[in-house]
Amino acid sequence: MSPLDIEVRDTATGLLVEVIGELDYDTSADLRDLITTLPLEPGQRLVLDLARMEFCDSSGITALIAVRNHAQSAGADMALAAVPANTLRVLRVVGLDRVFPLHPDTDSAIGP
């Protein structure tokens, strides 16, 4: 099992959060807790880069929803970038591909 590592960087449009490792029952609270400490402002974009996420279970999906809800409550936009194929399949099966803006990479998610 890979531990979860989360890296946060500023971008021109908001914040980029890179999720590295496994987002599961044991680690999903780490992401939820971190997100509540980030200074999100109306009009910003919060991008979750999932390119190096190795695994995501239902607790991880729930954490992604919590991140989206937190961003919305702050008036910020939120997008997922580089979603791994297995996680993308789950998002599509449960209809969350219509809830989350999905981008192939961080550059397109960050936008102009």
C-alpha cells in the first residue's frame, strides 16, 4: 500500500492539489482535512491533479465530492485533471463525470 502524499501549489487561476498514492478509507480524511484549510476565494479554480493517484476506493470518491462541495461553498470552481482510467470508469458508471469537470492534464484544467 502506498501512503497518500498531497502537494499544493499556487497557479495563475487558483490552487493545484496533487494527489499522490492511494486515496482510500485510511487516507481520504487527510484530503478532506487539508482542503478545509486552503484559502479558496470566489472565482478561483481548485484543480485536483490525479495523475499519480494509484488507487481510489469509495471513500476516496466521497472525499472528491467533499472537495467539490467545499470549493462551491467558497464560490470557487473545481476540476479534476489526469484522472486514472480505473477511477474515470467509476466516475462514469455512477454519473459523476457529469458533476466534475474532467480534463486530460493539469494545463487544460488550470486554463488561461
